[in-house]
Amino acid sequence: MLRPFVRLEQLRFDDPLLHRVRIAEHFWGATSELAIPKGKPERWHYNQEAEIVLISQGYVDFFIDDDQFSLSPGDVVLIGPGQLHASRRRYHSERCQIVLHFDLRYCLDMFAAGYFSYFHGAAAPLSRFNSVIRSNPALNDRIFQAVMTIRREMEERKAGYDISVILQLKTILLELLRHDPESDRLLRTSALLAEIRPVIDYVNQHRNEKISLKKMSELSNMSYHYFSRFFKKTMGMSFLEYVNGLRIKEAERLLVTTSLSVSEIAGKVGIPNVAHFYEMFRKFNGCSPSEYKKRKLGWLRSGKG
């Protein structure tokens, strides 16, 4: 299919506690200038985050890469990170959809890191689950209700809402895993993960120290280059991305639980170069450490968090 307009959609994550989760409702009236003409897909685009779309009103054709899905009210559709997608309405009528974006790395912590490549699409894109969902209305409904719960939690922002949202996201991923007829691929990935488990354990214990890729390859009894490729294939991200992700998560905790300066925190998490720390922190959070701390503490002190 011809895709003349393809763009990366840059998203804003404004929630003070869920900085890598975003949910929004989009509405098009039957005669609105924003309404997509019948039969004409909107511009193709992609996101760096995973995406779940709920159709709450109207009838929509959804295009993901080379697949097409005809959706009705109550249907959900999944889109993986980096997957091209577009949509069009099937009739001249009102259309409303709820869109949930989330970073898979944010949902899958160190205890579930082995599942990252499975869901991220290293072997197959996340949209592969759509055929499973279409053949299982009960699964579709459970995902729909989980997303609606996330929406309510993020609107009401009661104490612990961030915990609830992450639990709902993990529940969705678990439902997909349990219903995937090809989940044996995950078992193979888990077997591969066992080969680098000593590395994972070492990094978790020493992430605030200098970690040599050469030493990690020796720890896993692999050559330097083979280990680098093997780790990325197994984990769905490079070794450096994995280590930096853990370090930034630790920095986030220190920012809101201690009075340490940014430079002190940078040193404590193993990124002593402050300029590099700022660069990495902004890459993961879309804001500076001071902005992150102000946002988090301001929200918590308000009594809403």
C-alpha cells in the first residue's frame, strides 16, 4: 500500500507519576473539518511507544503495516513500537476512540526483563496479537475494561493510581501471553535468558559501578562481539541501553527520596559525567532531573499522589 506521508508522532507525557504512559480521547464529528473523509486513510505515522486503541463510537478500518482490521464499537487494536499505522472511518458518522500509549520498558521491570523482546517485537511485531484478539471476544473485552480502568485511574489520580495503572498494563500483557498460541517462542527466549542470567544479576548488584562489556562477555563465556549480539537479540535492547535504563530508574528514586544534588546522584548511579547524565536522563524522561524532581515532589506534597 502506498504511504506518501509517514511521520514520527512525538508525544507529551504530562502525568506527574506516570511519565511514560499517556491516554487520550479523540473525537471526530460527522461533519467536522477534522473528520477523516470516508475511504481515505489518515496520514501514516509511527510511535516509539506501544499503543492500544479502543473504538468507543463509529466504525473504523485500521491499517498496521500491511494488515487491515475492520473495527466496531467495543473493539481494541494493538500497535507495536515503530509500526506504521493509519486509519479511516467506514461511514460518514461520528467517531470516537481512546488511545493508550505506553513504554514497554517502563512496564517490564528487572524481574520481567526477559519478556521485553517477546512483547517489543524482536521476533514478530506486537500487532500479531490482533488476530488472537479478533478470534477471542472475551479477551477483547478484558483488554477494553483494563484500558478503561487505566483511564479512570489517571483521571481521578487517587493515592496509588500509578501502581494501579502499571498493574493493569501488566495484566494486559499477561492476558496476551496466556492466549498466544505461539508462546513457545517465549520459552526459547527464557532459555536464552538463562545463559546471560549471571550478567543480569551482576548488573543489578553493581549498576552504580563501572561495568565493562568485555568483563560481561567473559562472565557469560562468550566472545565480546557475540555477547553484544546475543544480549540484544535476547533482551530486545543493547547491553548499554539496559544498564542505562537501570541507572536512570535508580536516579529517579534518589531524586525524590533524598536531598542529594544532581551531580551526587549521577555519581551514585554510575554516570559520573554530569553532562552525559543530563543527556541520558532527558532521553528517558523527556525532562531534566530538576524538572522531574519538581514535578514529582510537587504532586506528592499536594496530597494527591
